[in-house]
Amino acid sequence: MESPFLSILALLAFVLLITVTGGVGYLTLAEWRDRRLREAEKREQRRTSAKKR
């Protein structure tokens, strides 16, 4: 016979695992997007400074 406490504990562990995995995925996606934006801004700055010369 399974204890209700163990069932709740297992469910909580599963929910926390999903939450942490989602958070890591979100942070990874945000970092990737921000890196692309920074690189695009650097390229644009190089283009505008090259045109001024």
C-alpha cells in the first residue's frame, strides 16, 4: 500500500523538475536571443563608423 505522503512528495518532485527545466530552457533562449541582438548591433556600429570615414 502506497502512502499518500510519498505520492504527494513524488508529484512535488515532478512539478519542481518541470519548473526548473522550463526555467533553464527560458534562460538559454533569452541568452541566445540577446547574444544575436548584441552581435547585430556591433555589426551595425561597424557599418556606420566605416561609412563616416
